[in-house]
Amino acid sequence: MTILVSGATGTVGRHIVSQLRERGESVRALTRDPQRANLPEGIEVVRGDLTDVEAFRRAVEGCDAVHFITFNGEFGETLTNGPELVAAAEDAGVRRVSVLGGWDESTLEPALRESELAWALLAPVEFMSNAREWAPEVVSDRRVRTLADWPSAMVHEADIAAVAVAVLQGAPAEGQTYYLTGPEALTPAERTARIAEAIGEEVAWIRLTDDEERERLRSFGYDEGYVEFGVELALNPPEIGQVVQDTVTRLTGRPGRTFAQWAHENADLFRA
């Protein structure tokens, strides 16, 4: 089976490519810059972008399955050409599709609902890799500051990939949404403690005020719309993000990776 992976050089895409290759699948990786892809040996790397339908049409030729993301382009814009992408996939003879979704529905999901393709949407509640944004402050001041204090059942990026691989290789795909979490829901203070254990040093968690959180988000260069969205999310989190789901275990046959595992794997990010 030949599988086209879009977003192949991203946080999740790299894991999908590697896991498919480990399972003996023929993998074609779609990327804007093949020279910088740095993917495992044996992967066919092709130039393209989901915003370029003709490039996608060339890349998907001869493929049996596709992993889509619902955002693309240099700045991660939400896809607006979903019907054209789905039509190109059907014309190429694609049979199965996994989709990594974003906050909002794109034009891809409605087009897939109208298609004859077997597909499933992956909906991670929160990536463990979001903790990377804490790294500069941990390195400089040995602290983590957030307004949010609620537990999140964040999921390891490799487990998101494992579910995508399961769908591409035959797991149920009748248009359902798979909500993805890790095996535990942890507060920011608890995640900070896991990072401290991984690097062998004390790291403090400090709860911010609303205005302090606004300033923190502005320091990352976010516009005011996103700043207010971030404050609202910190104060009124979606309940589903706090509830552990069994999806990873059910579809992959093994427990999800813990945040402690993620912290140990990425400990060098948090060391001075």
C-alpha cells in the first residue's frame, strides 16, 4: 500500500511517516521544501502543498490512502479547497483517509462526508508538545507561569500518529471523530513537576492574573484577538479536554504515553 502523508515534516507528521515505514508501508511525504525534509531513508519525498491542488493531484497519483491536515500554507491557514482535494484523491483511487483536525472545521470535512471514501477525523484535546512554549522560562528562571490551573488530558504526538496509522491501515473509518487524550489529566503544576523530575532540578509553577496572562501571550507576538481567546480558554476550558478517553488504547492496542515520558524525551529543551 502506498500512503501519502501531508504535513509530513510537522510535529505529528514525522511520527506518522516513521511508524508507517516501520510497518513496511510505502510512504510518500508531501512537503514544501524536500531539501530540508530530513525524513528517514526510504521515504519518497515530493514537493507540494495542500493549498496547491495540482501539486496534490500529482503527489496522490498511485496512492491507496492519504493523511490530511486541515491547515496548510506557510502560516497554517485553514484549508479552503477541500472539495478539490477530495475529488483529486477519489480520482487517484484513494480508499482510506485520516484527517488531523484543528480548532474549527475546514472545507475538507464536509467534502469527505459527501464522498465515498473511508475516513476518520483525529481530534487531539491538547498536544503534549504545547509545553515546549514553557522551555525558555524554565531555562532562564526555573519557573512556569500560567493563568490556567485546570487539568488537561494532553496527548503525546506519537500517539496521535499511531491512531492515524491505525486508521490508514484499516481501523474503523466511517466518518467518525476520534477524540485523543493521554492516559491522565494533569494540571500545569503537575506537568511542571514532571519536567522538574526529568531535568533533576526544582521548577516552580506560578499562577498568573488575567492581565499578567495577557502580557505573557503578547510577549509571544500574538494579536489581541488571540490574546483574549487564550485568556477565555484559560478561564473556561472545554470539559472534553479534561476527560481521559480510551481511544489510543482501543485503536493501537497499547496504553498512551504519559507526560512524564514526554518530559524525559524532551528534557534537553528545559536544561540551561
